[in-house]
Amino acid sequence: MAKLTETFYQDSDVVQISQKLLGKFLMTYINGHITGGIITETEAYAGTGDKASHAYGGRRTKRNEIMYYKGGVAYVYLCYGIHHLFNVVTNKEGVPHAVLIRAIQPMEGIDLILKRRGMNRNSKKAVANGPGTLSRALGINSGDNGSSLSGDRIWIEDREIEVPTATIIAGPRIGVDYAAEDTGLPYRFRINI
């Protein structure tokens, strides 16, 4: 078990990083409690040239400024005024690439994860199968925007789980119909389990 290094995050290929994050563990330590799970779904956003990206065309706002930091920090923003979405900033400083973590399979701190989601062990609903629900499950909110992924609050671990390429499904991203021809880019990755 080792935290991913800055070298991992600062690779220039955001699509490849998005795939490599599958099988890694997204972990949080909040109010004295560890929660986390295996990443099962991601989406890549390729910066200024990607019409689905918050940084398309070089857009730089208070909301997306973190995307321009060097890879290895969290980009967390509020969507629709209710969902906190957790992204991993990648690439070097000034290149606004990011990977949205869309889903995890909870593995640690499950009772607390269920409590945060208002669920119990008999619930039939998936616990963290969407970007908003996974943030709620892990206690991540927009106050975590800019947090180092090398720190002790939010981090990603490599537990040396091999995800065979044949089990990865690639397809278009969700909810980016405004992105014209970039809508159909196969930048969403999930493990077929």
C-alpha cells in the first residue's frame, strides 16, 4: 500500500491516467475516521482543447483555477448546487487536465459510509456509484478543493491490484451534451465487474 506519487499525477496523458486510476483506492481521513474504496469508474477531461472541460478555450475562473495547478491536487466543485464532485488534477502546472472519479466500491469504513449516505446494510441502492454519492460517502466537499493528494485527508493508494485491459469498458462521458463533437469521445472508463 503506497500513496500515488506526484510523478503519477504529472504524466501528460490524462486519458491514460484516467484508465490507470481504475483499481486504485480513494481514501479519506476525516474527523478521526478512515473511509475509502476501489475506484471503478473515471472520466478524463483534456483541458483547453476539450469542449467538455471547465478549462475549454483557456477559460480560467475562480471555480476552475485549481485545474491549472500541477498534478496531484483535488479539484472539487459543487454541481447543480447539491453535489460535490471530486476530480484529480493531472499534468504539469498550467495544463488544466483533470480526471473525474465517478464511482468507487466501498471497502473501508463501510458503516460510516452508509451513515453519511443515510443508508443501512440492508439498503438495495448502490452506495457510491455516482460522482456526487461517492463524495458524500467519503465526506468530501468543496472545502477540499485544492487539497494535496499526498496529504493525510484525501489520497489515492496503489494496492497493486491489476485491472486487466479486457475488463475495462471505454465509452462517452455522461452529461456533456453541450460539448459538440467532443461529446462522443471515449474518455469514460469503468471496470466491467
